[in-house]
Amino acid sequence: MAAHLKKRVYEEFSKVSQVSLEEVPAAAKKLRLTKPSKSAALHIDLCKATSPTDALQYLLHFARKPVEAESVEGVVRILLEHYYKESDNSVRLKIASLLGLLSKTQGFAPDCIVDDAINTLNNEKSHQVLAQLLGTLLIIGTQLPDKIAVIQRLIDVACKHLSSTYFGVRNKCLQLLGCLGTVDKPLSKETDAGPGAQTSHVRDVQSVISDYFQDQDPRVRTAAIKAMLQLHERGMKIQQTIYNQACKLLSDDYEQVRSAAVQMVWVLSQLYPESIVPIPSSNEEIRLVDDSFGKICHMVSDGSWVVRVQAAKLLGSMHQVSPHFLEQTLDKKLMSDLRRKRTAHERAKELYASGEFSSGRRWADDAPKEKVDTSGVNLIDSGACGAFVHGLEDEMYEVRISAVEALCSLAQSSPSFAEKCLDFLVDMFNDEIEEVRLQSIHVLRQISTHITLREDQLDTVLAVLEDSSRDIREALHELLCYTNVSTKDCIQLALLELLKNLTKYPTDRNSVWKCLKFLGARHPTLVLPIVPELLSTHPYFDTPEPDMDDPAYIAVLVLVFNAAKSCPTMPALFSDHTFRHYAYLRDSLSHLVPHLRVRNLPAYLISIWGPDLLRLGELQTELAGSADFCATYLHCQLLLTKALQEKLWTMAVPLCLKQNAKVSTAARQILDETYKLEFLYSGLETQQIATIHNVRLQAKALQLILMARSKRGVDRVLGVCEKFLQDVESFQRLFMTELPHFQDSFVEKLLELMPRLTACKPLDLVKILQTTLRQSRFIHLKLPEQIHRASATIIEPTGESDNPLKFTSGLVVALDIDATLEHVQDPQTTVKVQVLYPDGQSHIIHPKPGDFRTPGPGRVRLITQVYLSHSAWTEACQVEVRLLLAYSSSSSKPSASKPVWNESLDGLPTSESCIEGTIHLSKPVNVFIMPKPARR
């Protein structure tokens, strides 16, 4: 048959070709070959079918192939034509299904087939096919949301067929009403239908759907509720009158109906939470959200675990319920035939108070005496009572997880409820299912801000650390990070169990350390009383130094140091080795150990911290400037502390010449370091600069004292004393606003003694300075947010070449300099190039402003030339090239008040008020040069 069809197509094609060639010139028209249409191919296949089975196979095969949008209408016509001819229900059912599938084709507008699809319903006798056709109409309607007339016709069709005796047809009609129905347009008289027969009055779509809440078929009742929920999802407000009908469906015999009814009750509780509804068999009234809460609570005890899961989940989103009803869900009071029965603890307490006990001779002498009227029992009392208790003890773990999640959601919005449900959540840590235990831990973590664990509760929580699951243990560590405990015994218990965890599972080390970090930071006052016990210190005896490689000891230190951050009295309990261990951990575990403001640190700690700070700057480049600045400042303080501790201050001058020279070198070094601190670092504030000037004044006072102790310096003391007093007055004038930060400092004591200093003799001034210098206290340096250190790197020359630059002596040779500058302020005036020759000669070259380029913020490029010249050498030697930073330290003009010993010097010129100097900005680079003698 296929061969015969191919032969006919070829013959027709040949005839068309001949006619085209005879009637039209060859150059005027060309033939175009096209693929046969889908509709023609489908028509041929259906015509070939000899039985319903063959037709069904062709339709199934056709359904697997895509159809272009322009071919859909033709295919639909072929399918409808065959639909009317086909007598087999299964074939018509498949055709109806294909019509819906084709209506969803991208780019196809199904409004052209609406009339044909509706007409197929008129003569259809098969209920299954009719249901499928209604499903096709639903698909068409969802594809045409803007066609109001089409939507209204489809709604009318759905209402007309609601009276069908087949549940599938009624289901599809209800689904169509839910997806396409509108609240603002009532149904017409002719098309309105009820469960039994048509009515003549106008009704809205919600009334029609609600009529089928009482349908005899549970599948139809389920479809009716879902259709109503569909209206809600589409943004239409459901009428409150539906509430009573939905509540009755909660006791339906079928699981699907109860599940949908629970959802409907919840929706209405969100729409009308403050509406007042009557309590059945009572004159009382109650808020709708409270009433619905009690009814959904009752469904937590439903016979179907699916309904129980759904009810438990919905309870978690009912945040508007009254606190009284919410707390009833955790009520453990026993109920027996609506007679309230006291617990054993309550009965024992009453008997203990009365002094009487049950004799056992009277029958039921401990029976409940309080009678409760059946008609007076509220539904909320019997429904909400113990709902979460039942959910948490359910045999299905899915229900238990849902109950735990619902408790979490409600507890987050109610701190009082969070405290009451704490015991129940802690009990869930012992659940047999790992997923339940893990979820319980996560839930308690989310409500941890509202709760404080007692010791018995913490004991139950910490027992989970024995769990073999790493996820469980790490989740518990995370929980302890954000949990509050009540006593210091709880801290000790938690630390002990965490150390056991660390011993049993060494891979938990980082997680345990992090947990103890937060535990210490949250409970500084509870950690303080147990610090001596934790660190094994004694007020009178030295204790052995613990091993810093022990993870358990590091864990204890992490707890203590984080607690010490908020407890300034705690460092006083630390031993010397604890300070050393703090410095080590602060460097190696900086993410776990906080910065502590520790006063009166020992001198050896300052000497330890200097190298540590430099190492920190190497490890974290963003902290390099601040670390170098702190290290330099600490070095100044260390030099000053050692200088003031020398024996020269208590010995005669001829006996301490060596110590005198040592202290003089330290004073000069302190001065150099203060100039580096002031001019080599950017980002400093006025307070830091004032602190640097205070240290500089101490160094100058130290130099003045040493000068007065030497014989050669007596004659020069007069001018130096005057210059020193000018520096003190300049400090007061420049840093007046910062003086409150310098209490008990060297400069504050000098300012207090200023009238006396200007009136006394030079040697008396030196004695006062010596006493004041040794009594002044260490000034703590407060760092700004960001400090940058000025630096330079010479790119060219590299200093690696062994070939000397040769030139004739007396002439010059140009040396190219290429360098990068970082964080240098005003480089055009401050950056110099120094050339140091082997014979000690030094030349300083000032680059031209045009030699500086700015490739980016904070970065400067220096490309210049320096000219070298020297007399003839016998062999090549190295010259040293480096960059310098020039600075100018200006003091104030001389004060109007003169010392009494200087009154005869008024006519002499004043001393220079500016001290010029340079600071090394880059590492030196060595360059070989060879000046040759001139040829004659």
C-alpha cells in the first residue's frame, strides 16, 4: 500500500511538472518541493487503520512527534473529523487527549477550535470521554485568560454538566470552575446547576462549588474543596460562610477529603483571623483563628499520617493565635471522659499539705472529684490540649519532624512559648531517627536567643556529642555557640564534655574550638570564677607550664581569652606563661583569639611582641602598616625602659662611662625611630602624632641629662635647656586638645612644672627631668583604622650585573633609575636619590618633578637619571644607590618668657628651629663602576 501511495504521488508530481513547463517559460517560474503536511500524513494513517487498535497505535505514534504551530489547526480538523466517525470509546478518549495536548502548542491560539471542542460534548455518551473533553476545555481556557466571552462559555458548559452521574465529569467541572470562575460575575439562570437538578435563581461560583462539599462521592468532595482553594490561589477572597462546611469535612471518612479540608480551614483562618464564631453547644464565642487552631490541632491525632503531617506543618504558620490556646498545645494534664484528672504530683502535693494519705480501703478514693459538664467543654480545650505532645511522640518520623518545625516557627515569634517548649525539643535529641535529631538541633539553634538552658537540659543536650554522626556533632557545636547557660557549673559541664568529644573525635578540633570561642564570649561572668581552676594557677606557688601542642589546652585558652575580652579583671589572674601563650595563639589562631587590652605588660612581652608583629605584617599584607608601626613604637618603649633601668643613675660618672655611651646610643636611636613613626607612615591622627612627640621629648630629656653628666657637655647645657623648653611649649600649643589623653605622662608632668622649670638653673632643671622621666607612665597607643607605610622598590638597576660601568675620570656617566613608590606623600619634594661611593663620599640628587608618574592611587613611578663622577680607580668598585625620604621637623618660635640664666643673651641670634633629616626609603642597590684615567 505504501508503494502504491508513492507511485500516485510521483505521477501527480510529473503531471504538475509538465503543465508548469508547457504553460510558463522556464525562466519565469521555478518548482519548490515542500514536505507533506502533518494533517495529510495523519489522515492517511487513520484511513489505513482497519481496527480501533490500529487507530489507537497510529494516534500514540503521532503523539510522540512535535507539531508546528501552523499545522495544529489542520491536525485538529482531521482529529475532529475522525472523532465523529469513530465508535470506539478508547480512540475517542485518545483524540480528546490529543486535542488538549495540541492546544498547548507554543504559538498556537486555540480560540479557533473552541466551538468545535464544545460541540463534541453534545452527543458524547461515554463518561470517560466526556471528562477528558472537559479537561481539554480547561486547557483551552487557561491558554486564553483574556478572552472573557470564551471563559464565560466554558463556565456555562461546566455548570451544565455538574449534574452528571459520573464522578470524573463532576470533578472536571469543579476543576474548571476553580481555575476559570470569577467572583464578580454571577452564573446565569439557565446554566446554574446543583447536585441534583437545575435551579432558576442566580448564584455565584463559590455557592455552586460549596454545594458539592456534601457530594456522595469523596473524590468529588475533594475536588470541590480543591476548586475553592484554587479560587483563593488566583487572588479571590473566599466567603466566610464556607468555614462551617469546611469544619464538618474535617471528620470525613476519607483521607483526601480531610487533607483538603485542613487546608481550607487554615486558609480561612488567615483571611478572617479576628472574626467571631460561636462555639457549638454553648453561648460562648471565639476568634476564628483560635477556633481553627483548635480544630487543626485535633487533626494532629488523625488516623492518616499524611493528614497529621499536613496539620502539624500548618500549625507552625498560625502566628496570630492567642497565647492561651498556643500554650495548651503543650499541656500535659490528663483527660479522662471529660473529667479533669490531677497528675500524681498534684495529688501527692495536696496530700502532703493536708497530712493525709489514701488508706486504700475505700474504692476509688483518689478518683477525680472535679466534674466537668459535657456541654460546657470547648472544642479548643479538647482539640489543642497536648497537640504538640502527640505530634512529637507520633510513630511516624515525618510527623515528628513536622511538629518540631512547627514548634520552631511558633517559638520564634513568642519568647514565652519558646521557654515552655524547650523541654520537649531537648527530649527530641534522643529520637531514634538521625534526621529527627538533626532537625531538633537546628530548631533549638534558631530559637536560642529566647532561651537559657538549665543544667539538666544541658546534660541532655551534651549527651548527643557521643553520636557517631559528624553532622550531628557539628550541628550541636553550632547550637552551643549561640546558647545561653545559667550557671558556672554549666560552663564546666560543657567544657568537660567538649574535651571528651575532642579526645574521642580529634577531627572535630576546629569545630570544638569555634564552639568554645562563642561560649566564652557569651558568658564572661560565668567563666571568671573558674579561671584559676581552668588554667591550674595558684596565688603562691608556681605551676608547671602546660604543653602548647595539646589541643585540649588550646581549647581551654580559647574559652578563657574570649571571656577576658569583656571582663577586664580577668587578665590579672593570668600567669606569665599564659601571656606568652596568648601572644602565640593571637598570631597562629587570630580567628579564634581576640585582641585583649592588657595593661602593664611585662618588658619581656614587649620584646616578644615586636618580632611577632613584624611576622604578622608579612602574613597579612593588609595589616603590614599597622603591624610595623606598632612594632616600631614598642621598640622605642623597650629602649627607653632599658635605658632608665641602667645602673648609671645610681653611680658616679667616672665609674659608668660604658653605660653612659650605651644609653646615649639608645637615646639617639629612639629619636630616629620617632621620626620614622611620624613621617614614614600615613593615615595617622592627631592623637598618634602627639604620642610620638611625647616619646621624642623623653628621648631629648635623656640626651640632656647625659650631656649634663659629662664634663664636655656642661658648657652646652645652657642652649640645649632653652631649646628643650621651647619644644615643651610647642607641644602644649600644637596638641592642646589631646592633653586629656596624657594623664600621668611625661609631658603632662612637665607642663605642671613649667613655671618652676623656666625659673630654675640648668643643673636643677636636669635633676627635675631625671626624676620626672623615671616616674612617668607608659602611654598606650590607640591605632586608627588604617595605617600605610611608605616604601620604595628600585627596579633598575638590579644590582646583579658584574660588568662595570666604565667612564673617564673627571667626566660623568648616566645611571638610569626606575623605582616604584608606595604610600609616599608629596614625593616630588620629599623623595631623594643617594649615591654612596666606596671612599665615603655621599651625593644626594633631587629628581625633577616630571620624573614622577602616578599609575594608580597610592602608587608613584619614578623614572630618572643620576650622573656619577669620580677620580680614577685602579679597579672596579661598587657604589651604593638608594632612595631617601626627606623630612622637616619644625618647632615653634621661642617663647616670650626667658629663663633667668639667659637674660644676657637677648642680642644673640636664636637657634635654628628646623631639623632637616632623611629616612631610608628603599633597600640599597650596588652598581659596579670603573673610572678610567684620561688619555693623553
